[in-house]
Amino acid sequence: MPIGIILKGIGGFYYAEDISNSLVYECKARGIFRKDSIIPLPGDKVEFSILDEQGKTGSIDRILPRFSELVRPSIANIDQIIIVVAAKAPNTDFMLLDKLLITAGKKKLNAVICINKTDLDDGTAKNIRDIYSPIGYDCIEVSSVTKVGYDILQKKLKGHISALAGQSGVGKSTILNHIMNSFVMETGSVSCKIERGRHTTRHAEVMELENGGYVADTPGFSSFEIEDIRYDELENYYPEFGKYLNTCKFTFCSHITEPRCPVREAVERLEIDKDRFQRYTQLYITLKDIPQYKTKKSESRR
């Protein structure tokens, strides 16, 4: 039975690429998946039956175990997320960027920040580098106008199953076009009035790279909620907090109001970015208000 990888799913049909010969088959999923409320996702490795070799149709019989899964974007088995932001138009949504980095940390995915449209840069790219490079995140700058940075990005993609993610209008599809050396996705401009991109990518789609690996473009979004993260484990996904954790006066320090907190002292000494810390505070308070997380102690700290 052939083994394939689902490249995309549209209207109940799943397009599986046979990993032995790169042929793509249009497949329906067996009814047992619906019965068990299992939805095949782009990136899934599957066993499938060939129903019509000439017509390239088949049936998905089994989904192999996933080693990772994201709900938004809905995609399986990625090991790297490329978070795309724009140097200009639209303005960088730093809260969205932080949420995506937190999600990558939770899912144990490698995270890379790709700063696009650097030909329009007004200082944003340096600001992003100054905040995120010192705490361990790779920052790659690219421009479709000056053609810089794509060689570095392609090396970073090699051998990985990566997803491009970010807010609408940052140019994910344009980046993918250059990586694939063809116009594989429709691209859209940014509205001058609202500085938001038109939603031209409507579904996640995985594509094989010539130099090895796969990359997925995903629908853009203007909001994103972090999933399955307790307020009292949030600190674990801020690398800059690392050396200060477990040195606080209080065992369950939130790093927000407690006295003699080394994390807050580091913020005051400008060793931790103040704006990023303020976003941490907002997220902590938001997560703490979720009813099922209103407990005195975290199981994760026991």
C-alpha cells in the first residue's frame, strides 16, 4: 500500500503525494475517519489505496501517527514555523508575533522570524532584530524587490517541513513564489486605506522543495489565540526569563506584582525588553481569567 503525504484538502478531497514517485492522487477519506471525528490534515503521512491509476484517484485508509499538530493553521507534522512580518505595510503586530513564538515553543517547533519588504524598511527590521535575536530567535530579512535574503531562507528550509505563518498582507505567498521559483499562489496587494492584505490564501497547502523538505503557505489572519497553555507555565516560553526563573522570592511568582522579582528587576535594567514584558503581562492576565485555569497551584510546577 503506497505511503503519501497530504498536500492539501479541499471540499472533502485530499491530494496525497506518493513519496516514492511524487505522483499526486485525489483521494477521499474512508468513512471511519468521520465516525471517529478524525480530519486528515495537510502534512499528514497516510497509507492510501489507488482506485484508478490513470485517473490518479485513491482512498485514504490510514493516517500515520502525527508528531505535531497545529489547529490554526490546521496542519500536521511540521517541525519548523517561519513567522513572517513586514518591515512596513502592514505594521508589525508584536502581540501576534509573540503568540506564534509561544505556540512554537509549546509544540517544540523551531521558530524563525522572516522580516519581509525590507526595501521599504523604516527601522522596523532593526527593532525586531534587536528584540528577538539576543534571545535566540533567527531573524532573516528578505525583499522581493532587492532579491536579498532568499538564499539564507532556502537554506533554513532545507530538510524541514515548515509552515509560513503571519498576519494578512505580510507577503507569505510572494515569498513562497520566490522560493518555488514560480507563481504557485495568487498574491494580493495591501489596501492603502486599512493596510491589511487581501485574503488570497484560503487553505493550507504543502509543497515539496527542490532542495529537500516541504513548505506550507497558510491563510493569513489578524488575530490568533494561544492554545493549551496555562497562565503559570507562560514564563517557560520566554527565553529571556530563563536565567532568572527559580530565583524569585515567591515560589509561584507571576513576575508581575511580587516584590524582589529578578525578572522585573531585569526589565528595569533594560535586560528584558519592556514592551515584550508588557505583552507577557497582558497574556498572563488573559490566561488566568480562563475558568478552568483558575487554580491556586499549577500542576506543571508540582
